Amino acid sequence: MLAAIPLAIAAEWLHWSPLAVFGLSALAIIPLSALLGHATEELASRTGPTIGGLLNATLGNLAELIIAGFALRAGLIDLVKASITGSILGNLLLVLGAAQFAGGLRYKTQSFNRHLATVNVPLLVIAAAGLIVPALFLAAHPDPSHVATVRMSEFVAILLMVAYVLSLVYSMWTHKAMFAESSEGHPPEPPEWSMARTMTMLIAAAGGIGVMSEMLVGATEEATRTMGFSEFFIGIILVPIIGNAAEHSSAVMMAYKNRMDLAVNIALGSTVQVALLVAPLLVFFGVVIGQPMDLAFTTFEVVAVTLAAWIASAIVLDGESNWLEGAYLLILYGILGVAFYFF
């Protein structure tokens, strides 16, 4: 798939159709994201579990953050907000569901560290509140210019980031022993790359994602008209899948290898990162570049995220999973996907 990188650049320079530029740049982002993820893991393996966890937390969604940043700079605020919603739904329903289904086909019942739920379930509730409260504020306080809503969203964004930092402190410092048992039987693998190669690949992958993201965003409006999809559907379904394809496949493979701790941590951890870190960062980035973005999502998005958070929380609380639970999550994602297509 790395061959899509020069093809995407050629398509842009030679003024091929926007649909070709969109498709090729989207394909190119997938292997670049995989390289970025591997480089992050290599770097984390050298720093120890505490700093390594922080690196994975901050770089895990870098591809999606870059795509959303370029879209925000282009004024595609609705696309950015839809991608945030889509990433949350994709991680909670598609990724977690596919991981449980794949693992459940090979193992009758799989277990994972219940402490993951004790940390992530309350964070999912806070994440849902971060969407619900601004939407209720806008509904109860008519704000045609969205000035007050944006200002309120900035304070909400700060509080969401505080919650995220506190969760890191809890899981990696004050209570890290509670989470250490999830790695028993799976000793850490030694680094495969040298430090120089790791940093080179990290910078190159991030730069490549930036170039491809700018091309992807630039072709989005024309490509959506050609495909017959709405910008909302592209943001809520396609962009999250493109940005997190490598991470999603990793969760499924870990579950198939009966490493459900890692699979669940990828799905829930990525959700928390998007809601409590990526979304607030985009709010402040919008302020810096003069494209103010609020956290007042549509009623449909708020209900969808609330449903996803509720059912995912109910499923992970017992610390066990099977293929049927995964199938239920995938069915709900399909129902929401169909609804978003016709929205």
C-alpha cells in the first residue's frame, strides 16, 4: 500500500479527478499510520512502561489529529466534529466488537483485566457528558453566532483534558501495580530498530501523513459529491477508519492471539484519547488559526455516542468477552452506520 504515496502525489500534481486524489491519499495514510504506530512502540520499549504508556497515549491518534487539523484549517468544521464522533463510535463498537468476535471464534471465553473498566468506564461517562452538556447548552441558550457556545466549549475542553491527565496519573503512577498483571505471561519484546531509525521513521511517517492529509482534505468536498456521500457521512465513517486502520487491525490481532488486555486497552484507550485529548486540542487549535470550533454536537451524534458508551461499558464491566457480545457491538455499529448514511 506504500505504492499509493507516489501515486497520490502524481494524482495531485497531474490534476487527476478529486475522487482519485481522495482514494489514493486515503490508501496512503493507512500504511503510514502503521509505520507511525510501530515507531511509537519501538520508542516506548526503550523508555519503560510509564513514559512508554504516555507516548502511546499521545501519539496513538496522531494520524487522525493531523487529518482533523487540516480539515479544521480548511473550514470543514462539521467534518471535524463528525470525525470525532465517528472515531468514538468506531472504537467502542467496530474495533471492540471485531476484536471480541475474532477472539471469540477461537476461544470460548476470554478474560481481561477488570481494572481497565474501573478506569475507562467513568471516563466514557465524562466523554459523553463532554458532548451532551454543550449540546444542551446550545439548545437551552439560543446562540446564533455560537460565540458563547465556543467560549463554554473551551472551558469544557480544559476540564476534559484534566480528566485525561488524572487518568494517566492514576493508571501509570499511583495505581500502576493494579494494571501490571495484564502483561503477565507476555514479556516485553526487545526493540527491533535502532534509536536513529526509530526517530527517522517517526518523523517521516508523521510528515507523510501530514502531506497525504492535506491532499485528502483538499479533495474531500468534490469527492463526496462524486461518490454521492454527504460530508457528514465521510467524517463519521470513512475518516476514522482511514486514520485508525492500523490501530484497529492491531486490536483484532491481539484478541485473536488471546491477548484481550491489549485489545480492550486499544479500543477503550483510543476512545478516551479522542474524547478527552484530541477533541479539546482541536478546540484550541481552532482558536489559534481563527476557525472557532465548539463541542455542541448534533442530537443524533450525542444519542449515538451515549448508546455506544452505555453498551460498551456494560460489556466490559464483567472482565470477560465472547463472540456473541462482539456481534452485538458490530450490529449496533451497522445500525448507526445505516442511519448516518441517510441522515
